[in-house]
Amino acid sequence: MNKLEAEAINSAKKGASVAEDLFKSDIEVDTKDHKLDYVTAADTESQLEIVNSIKSAYSPDSIIFEEGNDKINIPKSGECWVIDPIDGTSNFVAGNPFWATSVAVIRNREIKAAATIAPALSEKYTLCGKNTVYNNKIATVSNKNKLDEFTVAAVLRYGTGLDKEFSDLLKHSLLEFGDIRRLGSAQLTLGMVARGALDACFAIQPNPNPWDTVAGVKLVRQAGGEVTDIYGDPWSPDSRGLIATNGNAQEKILNKLNNCFP
């Protein structure tokens, strides 16, 4: 593990600890763009802890974070830290343990470090050299080949403007795969693909937010999986949509979901 990877893990742990201390406590809850887009004191306090930890160890060129930051585009060069203090705030507010704290580092548009910590589930997904590590053991994607055996999940839904498209995705996926999961945390879902607990996950949103995707994409790839956009091209932070799988049936899943893409 190099120093960059270590600090990504360290700062994610610190932020997750702050959030965990406030989980299931009586904290004020506000909303952002729509009524289900929550923000709490746990988000802001966790984020502050992460930012302070990073700045104490590094002088980053930029930091992209979810709460109170207008800048969401990954710079073309330099080092950028990407933070989501609580991915799955709706779950957090409801007392549901499916939420995570995520930190990733991008250098010159390449993901160099990633950590997703889900303290309420006692789960930790980290990048260590060429490996994805889950709870201190090397993680690998599933080895399933048959789509009728796949366990799949839909991720990401940004506001009511995409209700029709997302509804079509859920309906079509249910018919094509027989069942579908939606956990409410994109980073945690991607982590579960990386360790083989899920075989695939997908989103149709154009340009998904980097704090929802960057860390998890790297973890899936380093665990042997494949991540593309909705056209089958390798995923990047500027991509349209996201299809993450164990790599054994990427094209087949793309074909099955083709009618869902706007």
C-alpha cells in the first residue's frame, strides 16, 4: 500500500467514524433539490473531518465533495480528491445500515486510490496496489456466466426529472433478469459487485456525480470486473451512464438494457 492509498483509507475511516457516532441519533435533517435528497449534520461533520485529514497530509490541487460544493467536474490534470461523506443519506436518515463513506484520488484523470467504508455493516472496501481488498482479504468479482443466475442492482436516481426513464429501467430489468435490487448507495453497491455479492449493477443517468462512482468503479476493475458506459465504451468520469459487471457478460447485459437508454 502506498501513501496515497493509505491516506484515502485513513480519511475515509475518520469520516465514517464521525457519521457512525451520529447514526440513529436525533440530528437535524434538511433537503436539497428535492424532498428525498437529504443532508444532515452527519454529512457536513463527516466531510469536514475527511477534508481536514487530507489537508493535514497533502496539499491537493483540488477536492470535490458532495455537500456545499459547486465544482463537480474532474480536472484534466493534477491531483483531485473525491469525497462522499455519506453515500446513502436517505438510508442513514431512516436508520437503515446501507450507507457508506467514500474517498477516491484521481491524478491526471487516472484513479489512484479508493476506499469505501460502511461502518454500520462492518464492511470495508479498499484499494491496495493492484488488488481490491474487502475486510482485509483480497476481493474478486463473481465467476457466473449465465445471466439467468445473475443478481443485479440498479443505482443512482437524480430527482424527478428522470422518473420515467428510471421507472422504465426497473420494469425492463425486472422482466429481463427476473429480479432486481436497489440498495440506495451506489458506492456500496459497486463494492458488492467487486466482492462478488452482486454480479452487475447499472445506471442510465448522464454524467453521474464523481462522488457516487469514482471509488467504486476502481474497486470493481481491480477485482477483475468491467465497467463501461451505456454504449459499451470504458467508463470515465465524463461517461453517460454506468454498467459494472463481473466481466463475463458485459455485452449481453448491454443488449438487454439497450431499450432503457434515453
